[in-house]
Amino acid sequence: MNVETLIFAYLAICTSMIVFNCICIFAFQHNDTKISKKSKEFEKKITEQIQQMKQGKQPDDKHKAYLRKTLKKTGNLTALDETMERLFEEDPDAVKQYLSAIYPVFVYLSMEYRKKDEIRAAYFPYVIKRFGILQNTSFGIIVDTLMELLHEPSLYCRENALQAIYSTGDCDCVIRALKIIDSGENFHHAKLLTDGLLTFTGDQEKLSEALWEEFDHFSTQMKVTILNYFRFSTDRRCEEVMQLLSDKSQDDEIRFSCIRYFGRYYYEPAYPYLLEFAENTQGLRWEYSAIASSALAIYPSDRATEILKRNLNSSNWYIRFNASSSLEEFGLSYTDLIDVFDGNDRYAREILQYRLDQKKAKQREEKQREAVNV
């Protein structure tokens, strides 16, 4: 193949790409125009119904039939989303009453969207959550549809369904959903689950209690997720977590989560365990020492300082780094750490010097901000 042929082939490919991009831009603009036009149509019709409700009447059956027919298209549901966003800003209470009055429409749509492909089906629970359709409502066809979506292989679909379920504010509903996720074959990242539980719209304390009651019925991975939720939620469960930490039969990942929990919440009974794990005289996995070295940051003491100094000599970088971080949190001076700087371990000196230099840099930045603010 000669050079001229290659050049012409390259030009043909470039031309095709330009044409394709132009077609896409035109299609997107056309689609946006259609959605905007439909959104204005929705706004007019819904505003009329809201005004009618303010006069003591309910939305017309004809209006509900119009919504059932129109909202079966995902593009129209997108247009409704834009409409509701504007109307919520104007009169949120009236919009909530309107949405409550047309609840049967969403029941019908839940059955329709369940038949669609994963991407289109995933958009329905997003709208349900966004509109707050299921607040204080955790039973019925819509919830059953959401539970079915949790079996889908699409992460996007499952996550949207979970977000809608969290909006119910019902603990039993959430437990049911977590058990479906836990027993399924599809991977769902623990961080997504933890962050989702923190958005639960109901009583967080009741949810925490319900999760603990069902704790033993979950897999190890889900137990770790629940422990992470305990760590980041406001409800304290120190006694329960302590039971797990002291139980040697528990999986290592569960005990790691327990150590992290006590690195966030000070709990005196956990202190001896943290010292033991940080020192790691029993030949446990190195993660015990690394995580415990970090958790000891809120347990300043001479014994903790002694163990953390020793961990600066560890061959494991994570153990050294976490130990230096905790020693920095103790607020120790250069004099207190002179034995480390005068020691023979260059890595221990360097990691500790790095932490102290970083602390000084932060202090300088804070002083500069204060000076600017003054």
C-alpha cells in the first residue's frame, strides 16, 4: 500500500468522524429542544391542577390518564423532572400535595418501567427518590418493583433502586433490600452501601438498632459495611462493637473494622486491645498493627508512645506511616522524640521528620489565613 492510499484512508476516517460528531450534536440539540418544549407543556398542565387543588378539588382523571400515557417515555420523564425542579422552588408544599394525589400514576409507571431495559428502568427509581414519592410509604407495587431491580446486573440500576428505598424511611424495608444485595451474585461496592445508609431519611438510631439485630444474618462483607455505617453515623454502639473486637473467632476484616471504629470513638475498654494489636506480639496479620497504630491517635499515653516509637522501625511502610501520624497527633516535641532522631534507623527518622515538617507547614498556612482574614 503506497503513501497516497494511506493519506486518503486517513482523510476518509477523519471526515467520517467529523460527520458523526456533527450528527450527534444536531441530535442532542434536537432532543434538548423536545425535552424543553415538553417540560413547558407539563408545567402548564400541572400548574392548572395545583391551582385546582388549592380550591379543594383533586387532579382530574383525564390528567392522570395523560400522565400515564406520556410518562411511559423516558424522555418525557426527564422533562417532568425539569418541570418539578422549577415548581419545587416556587411552592414545595403544593407540589408535594400534588405528587401525593397522583401516586397511582407512579404505581402504573413502576410496572411499565420494570419491562424496559436496564438503563431506562434505572431512571425510574431515580425520579422516585428525587420527588420523594415513597416518603413514609414502604409497601406496595412500587417498592416491590424496586426490590426486583436489586437483582439486575447493572450497578447503576441497583444503586438507584437502593437510593429510592433509603428514601422510604422504613428500617425493615432497608434490611430487606440489603439482604437481597447480600445474597445476590452481583458485586456492589461497600462504600456505596455505607454512603447510602447514611442518607436514610428515617430514624438513624432505629436503623442502627435494626442492623445490629440482623447482624449475624449477613455475610462478612456486609457486616463490614454495617460496621462502617456505625463508624460514620451519629449513633454510638461501642459495647456491641467491643463484643466483636474481643471475639477471636470473628473474621479478620470484621475485627479490622472494629479497630477503625475505636479509632474514631474513644472507648476505654478498647484501649488494651489496641495496644496489643499495635505491638503485635502474637504474630497476627500486619494489618492489625497498622490499623491499631492509626487508631491509637486518640489514646495518648506513655505506653502508646513507646509502642508507636517501636513501630517506626517496622519493615512495613504502612505501620511506620500510621505510627508517625499518631505520634504527631499526640503533639510530642522534638525533645520527646530525640531517641528516634538519634537512632540508627534512617527510615524511622525520615518518616517522623516528614510528619513533623508537614505539621509545621500546616501551622504556617493557618497563620497566613488568619493574617489575611484579620
